[in-house]
Amino acid sequence: MHCRKCPRSAVIKMPRHNTALCKDCFTEFVRTQVRRAIASHRMFTADDRILVAVSGGKDSLALWSILLQLGYRADALYVNLGIGDYSVQSRQKVQRFTDTVAAPYRVTLHIHTIEQEQGAGIRELATLVRRPTCAACGTMKRYQFNRVAVERDYDVMATGHNLDDEAARLLGNVLHWQTDYLDKQAPVLPASLDGFAKKVKPLHRLTEREIAAYALLHRIDYIVDECPMAKGSKLLAYKHALNQLEMESPGTKQNFYLQFLERRAASPDAHHTMAEQDRQHLHPCTACGQPTSAEVCSYCRMMARARAEAGAPAH
Ligand code: AMP
Ligand code: FES
Ligand code: ZN
């Protein structure tokens, strides 16, 4: 099989683009998709300081490496959730990547360890507050990502969410008509007010398979296992369903998600919305000062409940 762009041998078939590419042309394709995402959503410029949230997985490590290669100033944040062996291994992957691939760029890796701050890992905290681990983990990560970005004065926070993640989330939101979440589902969330970091997803045009291939071709050493808590999650079921459809008709995933973004951008009341709504509804949490629509933010409520439960007598 030949590359469709040059005489070399192809290393990857890409049915959604009806093409096959060699390593160099594929690498260029991936970088072009990232550049396009950054430019078309005005994510950041070469002057901005970017904080990449890295989990040790393929997406976030690939993102960090691509941003550095494209010449951006990108540091990273790893949140150690204390999920046994999974966290030990993912932390090692992040550290190794920082010491090797990222080292020539003189980057900083911030590590936030939940156990150090809260005295317990995310599974114990979730049990204390009687919430599913992934839900408690989501609240925790969002909070820490935002806090570190704001406190350390980064211009923007980037995560490794890819096309599969975003299409699966969109499918879930549509199936349940969660219109509030639909409004918030965007590759860019603006820094609408003080204490709220701008958040971006520069990999949203690339599929999980493409990013895995990129990581493999560029010898990025990442943690292959999914978080053990994610087993049986709804999002995985939606990803699976979309993959079935994608096999039947290539391009389904990208049409579903990217056309959702295009149609929304074209609607007349599209853009005053998010930043305006945030400004109207958000104010500082009375406990920690981070923006929230309630009096006390969901993170502070969760932690207060965990403290109360930990101190409560057993019955
Ligand atoms: P997930 O929700 O696990 O699919 O992760 C989505 C994105 O969140 C990843 O691509 C990372 O950018 C970020 N992320 C997830 N877990 C962590 C973590 N423990 N520390 C830092 N960033 C993370
Ligand atoms: Fe949060 Fe698995 S990464 S529960
Ligand atoms: Zn708070």
C-alpha cells in the first residue's frame, strides 16, 4: 500500500478521509489538524503560556509533544488521584516523558497529589460522599485544573480530549436532551470572569485511533490501560456504538461532532451566549473564591461532606 501523497509506503489507512499515508505525511496531517483547531477557534497564540493537563495517556502526552514541536510555550499538570497501581504507573509515564521528550524545551511539570492535600485518594473520598468515583473524580480534576492554571498565571488550560471523546459526549447529551450541557460542549470555553481559566481541546479534530498511531510512530511511552474505575461507563458504551457506525460508514463521527460545532457557530445567538451566561450566573464561591453558580462550589461542598463523614461516628 502506497502513501497517497508521496512514493513511500503507507503506515496507516484512514477510511474517513479515504486515504492512506506514510509516517511523515501522517505526522504532517496530525499537526495540520491541531494547527487548524487552534486557529479556527482562536485557542491561543505563540505568546501565551499554556498548561496542558497530562494523565499519562496517549492523548495528553501526544498533545504536549505536538504543542512543544509547534513552538508553543507549554508546561504540564498531573493530578495524582491515588488510584492504586494505575496512578503509580501513569505518574511514572508522565515523569519519564517530562525528563526525556519534553526536557529540551525547559518545561515545568506541576504535580498535584490528592492524598497529600485531602488525606485520602479519590476512591475513598467518593465513598465518603456517596458519589460514583468517576463523578467525584471529574469534579476534583476540573477544580484542580482551573485552580493551578489561575494561581500559576497560565493564559490557557489544554486537555487531550479527542474526536471520539467529544462525539461520545455529544451523543450522550443528545440522547438525554441535556441542553445545558450541549451549550457548554465546545472546544473552547472562554475565561469569562476572574478566577476562571480559558479551556481548550486542540485534539478535537483527531480520532483516538489516529492519536494512538501518532503516539506509536513517535515512540511516546504512555499508559495503555484505561482507568479501572471507567469500566462499564456510559461514555465507553457510546464510543463503542459510534465505532460500529463508523465502520459501516466512515466519517460518521466527524460529521456528527464537527457539524454540530459548525451549525451552532452559524446560529445567530451563538456567541454572546457562553461568556455572557457565565457572567450572569457565576460568582466567587464563598469558601474558596473560585467561580460557581451556587453559593459554595461543588468541589467545596464535596470536600465539606467528606470531612463531615470522615469525622462522623460509625453506625
Ligand atoms: P479523561 O476524562 O480521562 O478521558 O481525560 C481527558 C483529559 O483530561 C486528558 O486528555 C487529560 O488532558 C486530562 N486528564 C485526565 N486525567 C488527568 C490527570 N490525572 N491529571 C492531569 N490531567 C488529566
Ligand atoms: Fe477519574 Fe478514573 S480517572 S475515576
Ligand atoms: Zn469552592
